[in-house]
Amino acid sequence: MRILLAGPRGFCAGVNMAIESLRLAIEAFGTPLYVYHEIVHNRWVVNSFRDQGVIFVNDLTQVPEDAQVLFSAHGVSPAVRCQAAQRRLQTIDATCPLVTKVHLEALRLARQGYTIVLIGHAGHDEVVGTMGEAPEAMLLVQNLEDVDRLEVRDPTLVAYLTQTTLSVDDATQIVARLRQRFPKIVGPARADICYATQNRQEAVRTLAREADLVLVVGSRNSSNSQRLAELARSQGVTAHLIDGPADIDALWFRGDETVVLTAGASAPESVVQDCVALLRERFRATVEPRTVCQEDLRFVLPKALRRES
């Protein structure tokens, strides 16, 4: 077996910032410490922090008044911030700056009177937070059929934004259909889909040409991990989304395959290496690192934690 170890893979700058923020918050304030929603969408990361005394909540009424609460990388709506203030919670905002950028774009476009079409997945934490910035002005579309059903008050005053973890190919198709329906539609100068999502997808797109099988390390509630597996399948390659080595089924392999191994932006490198170790042990696999592009971006910590660092 030959493993092509895709690069870039795993943690992005936003995930690194959020995880470091929570680690420093534990050091500074102790536990229990509350986090609104999962810090990132990965079972290993969440369980590790739970073991340290972190409590993840989906409702701020579960947080005692005056307690510390950290907002996850996916961002929150103004209504959540308002509720936190009413409960006198001490907030630490670990929202990814690329998500914050989309929130600010939504506010600007709403003030200018646009109907804003958000391309994303219903119920995703990021989408809920973004739509909360201007709920009266925003419509969600998930696919081409949703675009065809759209009704807007003024077809000449329409804008679009995207969730940061979408499939680049899917988003491109939806934007093209939006432009057909609303020729005057405006969008961001650059795609809102984050650099890390695009880079990981490009690595899979490139390496899948050599692969018999693609393994994507990531949890099932991770949108960007799901998109990597879908992209590989769209290239005609069998792909499996796995949380870790325990999910790897020996029946997937003959033992002489070329396997691309990658990881979503919230998946720890330690889990990737555990998967490599298992394939080496079972199939005497050799490993060939294959980096499609380099990443060196870092995001600053939330203001409340910079002194702690």
C-alpha cells in the first residue's frame, strides 16, 4: 500500500486560534469554563476539553450569571451577544476572523438595502450566526433548486454571501445560477470560502487523480470534512469520512492501493498519524507526503487573552 499524505491538511489558522484561546482561558480562569457550541466540529478536540472541565452548551441559560463563556470559532448572532450581556457573562470571542468578515459584509449590505442570499447549510452554527446579523434581509439557499424558488422584493438589489466551509465547485454552480436569475447581483470581491477550505479541496482534487481510495479524517458534523469526501467521490474515487483509526475497515482494501489520506480543518494531526500507523501495521504501507501549497497564516488571539499568552 502507498499512502499519499495530503498537504495542507488538518488544523487551519482559525481552528488553531480557537483551540489556543480555550487552552489559555482554562489556564487563566480555571474550570468549569463554558463554551457556547462546540469549540470546533471535532469529537476528539471536544472530548479532550470536556475531560479538562470545559462545559459545552447550546443555550446561554445553561451558563451561571457572571461566569466566563467562550464563543466558538463558528461565530454567534447579535442576539446571543445581547443575551450574554443581559446575564452579565464574561465573554471571550474566539470567532474565526474569516467568519467575522462575512458577518460584517452582511451588515453592510443590509444597511444598503440589499436582499442578501446566503449560500450555506441550514442549521450549521456559522449559518445561524451569520443570518442573525440581518434576519429580515437574508435568505438561505442550499442548492440550485432553492435558487430557482427565490422571491425577492427588488431583483436589481440582490447580493450573495457564502458559508466559509462550502464546496468550491458547488458554490460556483449556485453563484452562476444566481447570476442568471439576478444579472445585477453583487458579491464579495473575493470568495468567502476560506483559504484553508479551498486549499484542502485543491489538494484532494489534485491527488485523487492518482488514488484508488481517499480517507478523510474528520467528524461527521464537520462541514469542510464532508466536502472533502464529496469532492473525492465527484472525481470518481471511493472516499470514506473517518473519525479515527477505529473507523477504518480492512475490507475496504486489497492491500496494494494508492490511498490519499487527508484531514478536515478541525481534525488533529495526532489522529491522522494514528491512522497512518494502523495502515502501516496492517498493510506495510509506505508514506509519501504530497504538499500542494503552503500555509503560514496565523490569527491573533482574542483581546481578553493576549496578556495571558
